[in-house]
Amino acid sequence: MSDWAAEQPGGRGRPARVPRSGTSGGGTRPAGRQRQQRSGAPPRRPAAGRKRKRWGLRIGVTVLVLVLLATGLVAYVDSSLQRTDALADYPGRVADTPGTNWLLVGSDSRQGLDESRREELSAGDAAGRRTDTMMLLHIPEGGGQPVLVSLPRDSSVPIPGHGRNKLNAAFALGGPRLLVRTVEKVTGVRLDHYAEIGLGGFAGLVEAVGGVRMCLDEPLNDPKAGIDLPKGCQQLDGTQALGFVRSRAYPRGDLQRVENQRALLGALIDKATSPATLLNPMRTVPLVSAAGDTFLVDNGDHLWHLAGLAWAMSDVSSGEGLTGTVPIAGFDTLRGQSVVEWDSARASRLFEAIAADRPVPKETLGGQ
């Protein structure tokens, strides 16, 4: 046999087989069938079976990759959370109370904002950190209605070591640690978690979910907050949402503002936990990534705690929980400034129920 013949298809050193004619059927039998019959080899697997196996393998690999990516993203975002020792122990601290309690704080920190971003957000250039938003969220143990209570920034309260002052002064004087201590002392509720968000971070979260829809009963024009919104339902971008929760251009001032803050926070949580967001990587990835750069939490807090917070907040915003303001008795003057006085009797009933993890009487909440 020549070298040329050995190199032809059909081979392994043999000339290619050619179908023989003139058999008993008088026709031509395919070479593949002849080889199969001669060798006794089993029938070849149908092509469809091989395709199903390949697709199954591809799906399995894809799921594995997605799980690994998600795990890696969670670990990365958790490690990128900013942390502080907000819940440090102190002498005479309130004993542990049942359920889970969060202190949610919106600060006016300009940290990380360049000049153009400050101008865009109408954030000014004030130094230091103050807080415009404080809320206490109680999540009952073993289920039940979560309760979200706004604590007005101008509330007149005793601040440990500093006498009586506005509640937000505790944050200005001693940061998260003194604010936590003040809230625990005045409410009798032990705090388990702390989450703070600054101006730029809040606007970034709203932008990450593609804006939030809000309905206004009246137009809102507040140059100080950099906002001019018409009456009616509309989509707010990050800058507009920030102006909406910061504005005090109402007859009721700060009391109306805390209601707006709860309403917009609820709308943000609804949008962030909706299928349209969670099933869209173009929304989910920016949202989760923004969380890492946005939140300042206690040293013991992690991303999964924030997920539990979002879950409870979604119950509140959907009407399955209670929300309102600490009951108000009226206004007074302290050190030449107007302050908010709590209704001590109703406030005591409210916080005693939370501390004991009992259902909160609706009549103890104001501004519902």
C-alpha cells in the first residue's frame, strides 16, 4: 500500500472503505451500518440526548458561577461597609430588651462630596456632621408588626453629660455613640443595630434604583433644599428626593418633614425590593455596590443585617407594620431656640410596649 493511500480518510493506515453493491437487497448498504454490524458495537446515542446533556452542563456551570459571583459580591460589599463603635457599652446602660431594635440616622455629612456634587445636591459646605433624620425601628421577636417611630431632631431631651438640649445636638457633640446613649436613656429601649447614611449616599441609592415615585398634595418650592416640585404624582431622581426629605418649608416644619422622610424611605424600600429591581442585574449590582459605599454601621453589623432591615422596612411600607412620630405635646423655647416637647404619658406607653416587645397601641403614635 502506498503512503498516499494510507493518508486518505477512512483510515488509520488503510484505504477508505467504499460501499459495496450487489448484495441480497440489490441496493447499497451504508458503510456505517456495515461497520456496526460487523463489529457488534451498540447504537450511537441520538444527537438530541447529547444536546440535552450539554445544555444541562452549561446551566449547572452558569448557576455555579452566579453563586460564586454573588458570594464574592456579598463578601466584597460587607467588607466595604463603613463601621464605627456606635453601640459601645457604658455604665448604667439599659438592659437587653426582646426583639430587634435599629437606630436609623440620616446625617448631613458632606464627606466624599466634591464641590460640583455639593452644588448639585444643594448641600452647602458646612463642616462637621449633624443629623436631620432619626428613626427607631422595632422588629418583634418571632414575627409580628414592625414599628417605625420618627424622633424629631428638635426634640427636647436630656443628653448625658450635657444637660437638656435638642436631640440632634447629641450627634453633633458626641457622634453616633452619644446619640445611641441618649436615645437609649430617653426611651428605655436597648439598641441592637445602627445605620447611618449621608447626603450623597442617600441620593446615590435613589439613583441606583432608577428614582422613586412620590405624590405631593401641594407644590413644594424650597431654594434652601434646592427643590421646586409641582403638585401631583411624579418620579423623583436622587437630587430631588434628597431635597424632598430635607425641606422644612411647611407650616408644621420638622413634623411634616419626618412624615415625608418616612414616606420616601418607604417608596425607596418598595422600589429596591421589587422584582423589577431584584431580577435586573443592571439595578441590583449598582444598588448592592452603593450600599457598601453608603452606610455607616456599628462594628458588629453586616450586610445580612441590612438585608433584614430592608425586609422589615418593606413590611412597614406595605402597611403590615406601624409607623408614626413620637407623640408630641407642643413646642417650647430652649436656649433661645424652638424645641419639640414630647407627650410624656403617651411616649412612655409607646416605648414601654417596644421595650417589652408587646403590640404597640396605635393611639400612642403621632403623625400617622
